[in-house]
Amino acid sequence: MAGKTRTTASGNGVTDGVLVVGAGPTGLLLAGDLASAGVPVTLVEKRPHEISNLSRAFVLHARTLEQFDARGLAGELEAAGRPLSGIRLFSGLSIRLDTLPSRFKHLLVLPQYEVERVLERRAAEAGVRFVYETEVTGLSQDGDGVTLQVRGADGEPGELRAAYAVGTDGPHSTVRGAVGLPFPGRSVIRSVVLADVLLDEEPEQVLTADAVGDAFAFVAPFGDGYYRVIGWHRGRDVPDTAPLGLDEVREIVRLALGRDFGMRDARWMSRFHSDERQAPAYRVGRVFLAGDAAHVHTPAGGQGMNTGLQDAANLSWKLAVVLRGHAGPALLDTYESERHPVGRAVLRSSGGIVRLAMAKRPWTLALRAALAAVVNRVGPVRRRVVGQITGIGFAYAAPRGAHPLAGRRMPDVTLTSGRLYEALRGGRFVLVTPREYEAGARADRLAVAHRAGGRRTTVLVRPDGYVAWAAEAPDAAQLEAALLSWTGRR
């Protein structure tokens, strides 16, 4: 299949469908969402068809678990992972999650490759066309669509065309380069060591992390007996290509954690560097960026994979409703206006965590201790920190004069017919209203539900679980105007 030409067009000659470049978690979620909504999707991946177990990401946060719940996948992922009710960072700072205003009052320790397996299966079942061992060599776009020039494993050139393209192809994104977007930023940590090892002693915590002096270490289980170890030593700034032995990893872990847990039998070791970078735009014409192609940051807080998955959840429904003719192309501009500020905030928070964790000077150590004390003791500060790390606290800007709920994440409220996030599983808007309303011709994109307990506020919830519009006792004309604006004609 690699390198074959495919032009997708509807009967009136207008190009439809979406090309997704990159089969990591972000690309797989996006492609699966689009295909589930009936949009033709081709997913292009340079690698062979295999899911590597050399994952860097190990954590799913509450907001991401809510998105998986809205797709009927959370239960399967929860069964495969290990829940953790808190995160220990530094100077006694413990981020407790058991009071989160979410169904998921924890984070889930689960290797990235397990997430990819579930998402790949879902995408395949939904009808995504996978094109593996195919490299993007060029990109052009016009008023009707995007054309990718590609080269397969056999070296033969080809073209793929669709209405839109999304680059989810990582920090070295070919798509980002093809549309001329820079990736400003810098390396924050150099010569980070990674190793997948067996341990003679099981760590007391599911996730073990600490920083002491010049050393930092992190240990997490794969679930198959092996552990991922990440370590860094301030005094060892060597190239990523420098040889790495298990003795060096052991030493860093002992310095940071006090012991090496009987580390042995490494099946894989490597060095890497951690950057903080963000593209200045997430959209150029008909081409979008998401995940690591749009932003990269330090692994502190485990926010990387989660932020990319949230990008995909934001963009997928917008592309679907535009391609199905239920909204104008201007809706697609809101992807960047909503997600770019979130990416910037994650860069700041993850960078702040790693800088405080590696504090060395007396005044920075004192600042770290003071901040830890404030977060531990001051409720509003703690809730804000927890909200940002877990994604629960992010909200999108709403128009002036909008209801206070507009743009905010909608909790998983109880409905007379179940839960809200169960109602979202059809990929539709959900109108939560105390009055009777027939979706009629909108039934393919609008579900109507009633909240248990008699709450009178009418809320229109977007497919990604954020509030599109809300009102107290709106009349029929107001309700119809809101539905027309968001879901198209009846």
C-alpha cells in the first residue's frame, strides 16, 4: 500500500477527508474520532507496523481519562494500568488527587504503547486506512485540499490528497517544516539517561521520583516485570550519542533515590535531551499541527502525551462537523485559539517543576520549600496546581456576556438515562435540558438528555466535553438560535 496514489473526492468534485501524519497516541485518537464520525481518514506513518515498547510516557491524567470515558475506552485502560492517588514531587510537595472533581480521582500509570494498542484497534475498527513505511517528502495545498508527496519503502513516489491534513509526527515534524513554521525554544536538560531494567527490589511507590543535589531519577513499571528508569546528573553534559552503561544509570539513581533497587539486565538504554518548544501557530491554511509536532516540553508532571491527546479531542469534532457541512470553516480557527494557550501553560508549568526540582542555590532551595508549603497548605493554590497538571482546570475563552459555564469542562453529571460521558459516546453534542426537545434532523449530531435532581440550567455540551452554550430558562427562540449556531440547521 505504501506510496500508492489516492485522491478522495465527493461526487461534486470537492475534496473531502483528512490525512493524518504520525501514528502516535495523538494521531491515533484523532484518526479514530474522525472515522467514527464518518469522515474518510488516511493515517500515514514512516515506521513499520509495530508498536514499540520503548515508551517515554507513562501517565494518563484525569481529564484524559474522561476523554477516553467519552469514547467507551476508559474501563479497558483502567484495567490494564495502576491507579495512583497522588504525586510526590520535591521538598515534601505531594499532589493529592483523591479530591478531584472527577470520576477519575487518580492518575493512571500505563505505558504509552498500551494506550497506542487500544487506540490503533479502535481506529482500524472505525475504518481508518493505515499507510505504513511511507515518508512524507512534500506538501502543497490549494483552495480545495492538501496534497502530500510520499515515498514508500520500495522508494516509489506517490501522492495522497484530502480536504485537510494534520501533522502529529512529533518534534521533528516534516509537516511543520513543509508549511514553513519554526519551532522556537531551547534544550532545557541535556544527556538524560533512559534504561529499561529488571529490579531485585520493588519500589515502595508505583511511581518513584526525587531530586537530591545534582541528581534526579524517576522509576515506573511497565507491568511486564521491567521498569523504566529515567535519570539526569547536572555534571554530566555529554552528547546523546555518548556510550551509556548500566553502572552510570545505577549511580545516578543511587544519588537521587538513595538506592538502585538491585538494577540489572537492561534490555534497552539510551540518552536524550529535553526541549521546551512551541510552534507559533497550530494552523496554516488547511494544515494543522497537534501533539509533539506543535509543542514539546520537559516530562515533569507527565503532561506530554495527555496534552497531545487533548489537542486531538479538540480538533477532531471540529473537522468532522465542518466536513459534514454542519458548521463553517471559521470553526477550525478556534482549535488554535483554544489549544495554543494550553500548550504555552504546560510549557511553563512543566518547566517550572523541573527547575524547582533541580534547584541548587540556597535561595532557590528556600523558594522551592516555600512554594511546597503554600501548595500543601493553601486550598485554592493546591486546586489550581492540581487542575493544571491533571487538565481538569483548563477552560476555553467564551464570548463576552456568555453564561459562566461557557467554555468550561462539563463534569460527568448524572442524567435520568445514565451519565453525561456515556451520552457523549456517540461523538455528538449533548443538550442537557429540563424541557422536552426533539432533535429531529439533528439526531445524527445532537443527543437530548435530562439531568437528574431537577437542575434547571440548560447546557449544550460539545463532543469534547466542554460547554458550548448555557442559559437559565431560555425561551424556544434562544435555544433554537444556540443550536443553529453550534449544530447547524434542523
